[in-house]
Amino acid sequence: MKRRIFLNGSMNIDGNTARLAEEVFQGFDYTPINLAEHHINQIGQNISGQSDDFHNVMKQLIMSDDIVIGTPVYWSSMSGYLKTFIDRFADTLDAPLAGKRVYLIIQGTAPDDAVPFITNVICHLCRRFQMKYMGLATNSSEASKLHNLIVNIK
Ligand SMILES: Cc1cc2nc3c(=O)[nH]c(=O)nc-3n(C[C@H](O)[C@H](O)[C@H](O)COP(=O)(O)O)c2cc1C
């Protein structure tokens, strides 16, 4: 059985980003990970030995097959929740993520300026960790195309 994760970079756990992820995974079981509900330190930040949730979240990604990464646009960029999490990948450069399928969701009121930048970051991450970038959805019609990719995975 395939394990599916929705990594939600929105401050809203039931917002537009989550709604589009639901459309991508429609009918399939998946586990949402709401970064807003986790404490993830900034890279290099060591607050008096205080541990954070980074490795727990990373473990869930390592155990998954399909990962939807979702972010709203905040000030023409990805959310800080997601950027902070992605920066921390530098702490686990040997994480066994190769072959995982990654789908990207971006939500915004006028996201066009941010889409190429965010897509570039996610593609960079996928290349570095040998994950398979499957595509982007910014609306229902594109979400439906990503859904069809998931349906057709053997
Ligand atoms: C702090 C902040 C900054 C935002 N900046 C942008 C922006 O630069 N461009 C844009 O298209 N939308 C921007 N938005 C709108 C959100 O991206 C949009 O409402 C999105 O659908 C929210 O997704 P959510 O419901 O998952 O939180 C901003 C929203 C917030 C809260």
C-alpha cells in the first residue's frame, strides 16, 4: 500500500492549500502534516539544547511514497514555514528520499510572480535528493491532472 503525505506550509490547516491537496489525493488515504502545528528551528539555531520536530517530520517523509508539498504565497514567495523546513534538509543530506514522488501545490490571490521561484526551489530539492518531481497545481483543473497521475501509479 502506498503511503501518502500532505506537507502543508500554510498557517491555515483547512485553507485553500489544504483544499487543493484534498483534490489531488481525492479518494485516497493520506496523512496531513501541518507545519504550523510543529516547532521547527531555523537552520543553525540552537536554543539551549531545545529539540524540535524536524527529524520526526523528516521520518514521516522517508516512510512515504507520494508527497504533496503545499504552500500559500506570502509576499511573492513560499511561506516561512515551508522555507524553514526546506533549509533544514541541509542537516540530513544523506536522507533516503530517492524515488519519492513530489507534487507541488501553490495557492495565492495573484501567485504568478511567485510560481517560477517556488517551483525552482522544489525542483532543486528534488534533484538533490533524487526525488521525482511530478508537477504543479495552482487550481482545480491542474489538481485533477496531478490526481490522475496518482491514480495511474501502479
Ligand atoms: C502574509 C500574507 C502574504 C500574502 N502575500 C501574497 C502574495 O504576495 N501574493 C499572492 O498571490 N497572495 C498572497 N497572499 C494570499 C494567500 O497566498 C492566499 O490567500 C492563499 O490562498 C492562502 O492560502 P491558505 O488558505 O492555505 O492559507 C498573502 C497572504 C498572507 C497571509
